[in-house]
Amino acid sequence: MKADAVRGHLDGLLLAVLEQGPLHGYAIIAAVQQRSGGVLELRTGTIYPALQRLERLGLLSSSWQSSGERRRRCYELTDAGRQTLAGERTAWSEFTAAIGSVLNPTTPPPGLAT
């Protein structure tokens, strides 16, 4: 899928995969890829700046966690992040409904011959 298709929706994707609990960067990438059936492949150079921005906005918090000898920064939703995710879902539903009604109309608009 083209990178342009994700542009504008990255925040919602990241917030959605973090809804179920804290994850580190590579786990976030894997979750998006798995949930999308392998269609969406995010790059580290894309998600880390976005995660840092979302944290600065107060939508995520992060902490260092150890896994064996490896330390990873894990991100999780804040209450503000949960509210923003709800808004992202509403906006996505409205957007897809509008695009769907144009691409796949069930009835022709008034004034158009069939």
C-alpha cells in the first residue's frame, strides 16, 4: 500500500494499537502489520518521531522497560489519548462513509439519468 494512504491516519493507527496496553516500537510496527493482514508496513523512521510527538501532546506516556539485558521504551495511552482515539474513530467512520457513497453509490444522485 502506498505511504500516502497512511498519511493523515498514522496517529489513529498508533493510538489504536496501544489501546490494549503498552508496547515498544517494534511491537507497534508488528501490531499494525498483523492487524492489517500485512498490508501496512510502517518504518521505524516513521513511527518513532510520531510516537515522540504524540507523547509531547500528552496523548501517550512512555517508560523504559527491561527485557533480559535489553532496555526498550514502551508507550501507552493516556486518558487524553483515549479521548483522541475515540475522535479519530468517529472521523474515520465519517470519512469512509463519505468516500464510500461517492465510489459506490447505491442510488444515483437526483438529476442524473440512469
